[in-house]
Amino acid sequence: MKVSRMNQQEKIEYMLNEPATRLVCQMAVPTIISMLVSSFYNMADTFFVGRISTQATAAVGVVFSVMAFIQACGFFFGHGSGNYISRKLGAGEFEDANKMAATGFVSAFLTGIFAGVLGLIFLEPLSMALGSTPTILPYTKEYLGIILLGTPFMMSSLVLNNQLRFQGSASYAMVGIVTGAVLNIGLDPLFIFVFDMGVAGAALATTISQIVSFVLLVLMTRKGGNIRIHLRDFSPSWYYFKEIIRGGLPSLCRQGLGSVAQICMNWAAGFYGAEFGDAAIAAMSIVNRVTTFANSALIGFGQGFQPVCGMNYGAGKYHRVREAFFFCVKYAFVFLLVLSAVGFIFARPLVMLFRREDAEVIRIGALALRLQCLAFPLNAWIVMSNMMLQSIGKAVRASIVAAARQGLFFLPFIWILPKFFGLLGVQMCQTWSDVCSFLIAVPLGISVLREMAAAGGVEAKAAGTQAQDM
């Protein structure tokens, strides 16, 4: 029987007994597709806007940090509630799971309304704070003003997407995300070129697509034995918010610091690359989109691992968690190694896809991309360790790993390295950050794996003793 046709109890039994590696692959296929398509339609804005001007391309890169913040909040509520839901379903505590689903969703929607209104009130100072130069500012305001209108839908869509995944319904989550992404790719050229709306057209296409995804994901919660969102289950108590913080803080650190890192990158590129005008900001924006697209496949694979990890950990089947983890790390490393080789070899053509007309953008972006490819395979361990720690409720260790790559190391490096190496320091900042993040993720991940191995050994010994007594 397909997972989509199972009721809730059948799905839980399936998640706890099907071979762990096979489960990861089944869960990962739709999540990888969702992440790749979502990332692709983010790239689509950059691709189509790149046909307008260098300043328009840079503006989309500047606003990307705001979208990263919106996503950070969505993942905070989505992973926070989803992790809790998967553990409670594994333990058979369904009422708590229902309440958490509603609490996470409503909280995200209300937060989205607040963030959107606040951003619109302070639109111009916000645009400047994000790293806009005077020549980029008009494009930034035009693009950002429309994106902010869709904030509550974007934020709560990510919550529904993650809650569905953590229930083992990744295919339903995929339908909502992919449909919106395909719609955005179709609307971009229509609004930008046919209706001659420029960057406003790209923003409008994204906002409409997010609303469509939101509606579809709400409908998906009513299928396949998934938890339905009922407003009566909304339980804004400290107990549920504490659990959301516990499970969602690593995502907030990872995504939120990614937003801060992008802002700092814009400032550093604009300052240390001043002689190249807006080309440095545009180039680093393009590289960020390319690496985000590549990283999205890894994150999708990890998201396939998370429901397997959460449910089996909640049921005390630690050996299955370890088996799934090492399976993911091994294959993710090989995949990233191949991807890095391709990115290193074809760096110039990849950057040229977005801004063929500007030689400085191509030169700056190609070197930055090659440098990032050198350490990119290390993300296999970093990301999988982060997702495992987060899924089993190890909030402190998960938050450290999540904050490392674009916070603990990136932020100091983006201010220190350019002082010594100029624009080259900006270009190699992410590479050194990845190396240092790997060095801190290894001991944190291994310590938890050893704890589970010891607990699993005790469990197996107790089971053996019980069998002998019988």
C-alpha cells in the first residue's frame, strides 16, 4: 500500500518498521524535488531580472536576505512544530500532535502579518540597511514592497510543508510547493516582459505563487490521514511555544543567520568591490543563488531523513536512526563531490547564464564559485548532523551547528578577511567558514551517535534478557 493511502496509524507503523534506508529514499525523493524546484524558481527571478540590468540583478540579491529571514521564521515554526509532531506520533500521543499543528501554523501566519506590515512601514530605511547602493535602491524598493505583501502566506506555507513532511507525507508537501514554483516560473517572463512590469513583475509573480502554494498545502492537510488544521486546537501556551523554540531554534539560527550573512556580504561586496561598481554585489548574488540551488538538493535529502529520524527516536529505535544517518552522510558526500567538480570546471558558464553582458560580474562570480566548491562536500556531514540533532530535540548542539556556517564563522570572516585581501576576502569567506563549521560539527555529531549506540546496546541487552526469561 502506498504511504499516501495509509491512515495515520498505518503510516506510523510503516515508518517504524520499513527498512530505514529505503524509507529515507522514499521520503527524500519528493523533498529533493520540492527543494530543487523551490530554489529554481528563486533563481528564475535572478535569471529573468538579469535581462533588465546589473542594478536590477543586484536588487533581487539584496532582497534575497529578507526572503531568507521570512523563510527562517517559517522554518522556525515549521521545524519546531514538525519535530514535536513526529515524536508524538511515534509515541502515539495524537491529541498533543493536533494541538501543536494548529499552534505552529497560526503563530506563523500572525507573525507573517506583523513582519509584512512592519517592513512596508520602514521600506526605504530597510532597503538601505540591506546593502542597497543609491543606484540599486529604486529597484530594491519596488521589488521588496510587493514581496512583503505575501509574507504571511510564505511563512505559513513553510510551516504546512514541514508539518506534512514530518508526518511522512512528503509527496503531499511536494504538490503544494512545486505547483507554486512552476506557476512562478511561468508568470515571471509574462509579467516582466509581456506586461513590461520590470522587477515589480518578478515580485508579483513570486507573491501570487506563494498564495497558490498556501491554498494547496491547506488542502493537502485534509488528505492521506494527515493532521487537519483546526483553529479550535490553537493552544498558545508556554509549553507548546517552548517546544517550538526547542525544535525550531536551529532552523532560525541557520536561516536567520543566512539572512544576516547575505546583508553583510552585500555591504562587504559594495565596499571592498567599490571600484567595480554594482558588479561585485550582482556577482556575489548570482553565486549565492547557484550554491543555494546546489545545497537545496542536500537539504531535500536531509529532510527525507528527518521524519525517519524523529519517529524512530521517539519510539526508542536508536539503531535505525544511526543506520539512516550514516547512509545519508555517505551518499550526500559523494553527490556533493561530483557537484563541486562540475561547479569548479563550469564556473564561468554558470555565472554567464545570469549576466552574460557584464564581464566584471562574470570574472568576480566565477572565482567566488570555484573557491566555494573547494569545501562544498563538507556540507554532507554539517547538514546531516544538524538535522539529526534537531530532529531528536538536542536544541543546543543543533543550534551551534546551525549557527556555525553563516554565523559563528562567516560573520567574523566577512569583516576580517576583506581587510587583508580586499574583494578576494569576500570571495573566499564562505570556503573558510565551511571548513571551520565541519571541524565543529564532527565532535558534536559523534557525541550524540555514541549516546544512541550506548542506549541501543542497553536496550538490546534488556530485550535479550527478557527473551531468555520467557
